[in-house]
Amino acid sequence: MSGETVPVEDAEAMDSSAADADIDAEAGVRIVEGIGSFGAIEFSSLTAKDVLTTEFTSLQAAYDYYNEFGRIKGFSVRRSKVGRRTKQGAESEIIWQIFMCSREGERDGKHMQRKDRKKDPRPITRCGCEARIKSGGFETVGFEIKDIYNAIEKQRRAGATDAESALKFLGTLRTTDSGIFWRYSLDVDKRLENLFWYDRTSRYDYSVFGDVLGFDATTVVFGCAILSNESKASYVWLLRSFLEAMKGKQPKSVTTDGDLAMKSAVSIVFPGLKMTSRCEALNMQLEKFIHNGYNLREFVEHFQHYLEFMRRRELVADYKFAYGEPVVKTKLEAIEQFAATVYTREVFKLFREVLMLASNVRVVSTKRTSACVLFEVAMYCKQRSWAVSWAEEDDEFSCSCQWMESFGLPCVHMVGVLVYLNMTTIPKGLILDRWAKRTKQPRAPCDKTRVGEIPDAAYMSMHAAMLDDCRELVSLSCWFFEDYVDVKTRLAKERQSLRDKHRQRLGVPEEASRVSVRDPMRARYKGCGRRVVTS
């Protein structure tokens, strides 16, 4: 690493000592767990025997191994055929897979001689390369999938109850998020009945985007809840807990999935509030992270992973749209350019469609009153007309079509009046905060920033930079066993030191008192149908 020239004999000795850390001395087999194990492998001099005496802990580890070998040798790798178990009860389990050169195979001749081709054919990239590796060995495993599940269930029963574990996990989140909030209720037998929680980011998002609340039988948009039954009382408890968490701020409308008990609860907690039944369940996204076999603790933990995934996607989208401006397409350049600077990219595209229709708007008549100016507008060659009012003092607009109230964007009639008045900007009253680029900057007043706290985007940048440094640290420390032990010991001390600092800064006790909560009764899920009793 220092650039010094090492004699061949010393290099061979170093290579053999480093390899011993990953090789089973008795069996003569190298165990590869992933990229972190590659530091002791000399890929440039691998032989067939070396590969045959290597075991991989996962298919991904095998793929990374062959991918690194290909990188050293000068070719790229792709996945190919896969073998699955056909035994009843264990279908679709992968028992082997082939990884091969990306230039394997040849292009089909029919694609080379097409007479109806409009474009030049793509360059030929396949040359029939036969380099490949086949991973297998599932038959050597001394247990079945059922044995794994039994062992996991045994471990669960040995410790605290599932409900207690879930609540304890929420308590541990306070070490990194002082804004974590949860409420739960118990039945007469001290079984967990209802559970609701949210974190600091959810509360902040609600303060910015909380005009509309999406609510269905399994998910709350600005938080998450687990209910033992889908009754009106449970939903009332949930909505009141939600109001408590959000410091009493009420949404302007609620969208549900049409559940009658839910509608009744909304009318009790939010009387007179607008409510519709158009909510599409979020289960399609959640299914990527949560399965029906999870217990309470696993559900809570994986739901937090789901939130992190969604928030990272949001940050990536913000980054992509933060630079550059869209090309002007309409003749109304000034107002289009202004809209591009204030609206998010997707909302701007919707507004531009409205802007393109503004040239079809005709102002039929105007009338000035003591409070506002009334415009009667009509579309080109159409008989119907609409009324647009403009309060000059407050610079507020409204239209009889109610498009702004329904969709949150200025209607074509309003935009036509803006053009008629030679306005080059959109009045503030027509720009909802949730559609603006800078909505989440600066932080809302209710979200007090602590000393040393940084925005999510900066956190992600620091996180990525630290991971990059750690990769090299791991690679170097695994070359020699004594370095591995030394670095691992120091990391453990540093980790504990940082945990203590976090607890002191956030005022979190070292060990929360153990709550005595029994697991809830197993409930039948919604839509599972009625049980048929047969004699």
C-alpha cells in the first residue's frame, strides 16, 4: 500500500497468511461471506481448484465474487439460468444458478436480416464467450426451512412478549430521534389493543402537507397504527391519538377506503370536515418491506425501513429537479418562467397544460364592486361562461368552477384573467405550499432544530462519505488477523461512546423500564370471508 517493492517470497508469505483468516484449516475450504471477504483473495491468480474449494454464504456473495474476478480479468458478468426445488412444500427455492460473461451467446439471425428496419442495427456485443461459474450445494444443508422458522419462534418465546419487544424497539429509536411519539391502549386483560406511532419527520411533513389526510384500514399517511379490531371505537382512539401527536392541527379533508366504521369515527373526531371514499391502499408499496408473517416487532421495524426508503426517494427527486429549468413552450414566456421557478417539476408540467389553454379564454364582461372585480369569461366558440372574482387589495382570485379548491392549481379561467390583466407572476394565494419547490426549507417553527442537527440531504451526503471510508478501512483491516481484532475492538469502544453521547444529548435514559404488556389476540383480517360451519 505504501508503494514499496516487495520481494516475491515475501509477497507469497503475506498472501498465505492473509488467506488463513478466511480458510477453514481442517477442511481446506475458503468461506466467502461477501465483498468484505475479498481483501484476502488474489483474483488475478485464481485457479479452478481455488474456486472448487470455495463456499459462499449466499448467491449474492457468489455473484459479487465472480463479478470481481471478471473485473480483474477484463469482462463483465450477468446472471443466467437458475434451478429451483420442486419438492412439495419447498417449491421455488433456488438450489443453483449460473453466472456467465455478458458477451455469452450470439444474436439471432432473423434480427440481422430484417427488411423492414427503420434504424441502423445496434452493434453486435455477443461473441459466444463460454466463461461461466455455477453455484450450488443446497443439498448439503442439514436442515429445512421449517427448522429455521421453529428456531426463530423458539427465540421469540424465550424473551419478552412480542408486544413488549415492539414497544421497546420504539423506545430505542429515541437515541436518534427525540421526536418519536407513540401511544397504545390495553384491554382488560392487559393485552395490547391499539398502537400508533410517528417520528419527527412525519410530524414535520404533516405540518407542511397535512391539508389532506389519506386514511384506510391499514395505513395512516402521516403515521402508522396497528388496531386489534376495525371498530368505530378503535378508529376514534386512533384519530384522537393522531390529533394529540400533531398538536391539535386538523386536516382540511379526509380520504378513506369507504369503511363505514371509519367514516363514523371521522365524523366524531372531525365534525363537518370534508370526506371522500377514493383512497387507494398503500399496500402495494408496503408489500415490498412487510409480509403477513411478521410479528409486531418486525412490523414496526420494517415499517421504519419503508419510511426511510420513501424519504430517500424523495431526496433523490429533489436533487434531480434542483438544477436546471424547463424549456419554455408557450407564448406566455414570463408567466411560464415564473411558474418553473416556484412549482415542483411535476406540478409545473400540469400547470403548463393549463397555460397552453389560456389563449382560448375570452373575457366577455367586467364589473367592479366595492369588494372585488368580477370577470365573466368563456372559452373560444363555447356558450357556457364562468365567473372569476379578483380582490385587488389581497390579490386573491376565485372561480365558479371550483378547480382551485378541488385540485390546488389555478384553473384555465383564472389564468386567462391573469393574461388579460398582463400579469407576469402568479399571485401567492394561487400557489399552495405543498406544490412549491422550497416548501420544506426553512424548517417549520414547530420543528425545533437542536444544536448539531443537520438537514436530511446533508445527513445522506455525510453518510455516503463515511461509508466510502469504512469500506477501505474494512478491506485493510481484514488483511491480517491482528489488525482485524484491533480495529474491531476500537470500533466497539467508539460505537459505545457515540451511543452514550446521543443519550446525553437527547436526554434518553440508558435502559427504559420494562412494561408489562401481553400480546394481542390474533384477529381475523378484513375481507377474509365468513367461516362456514359444517356438520
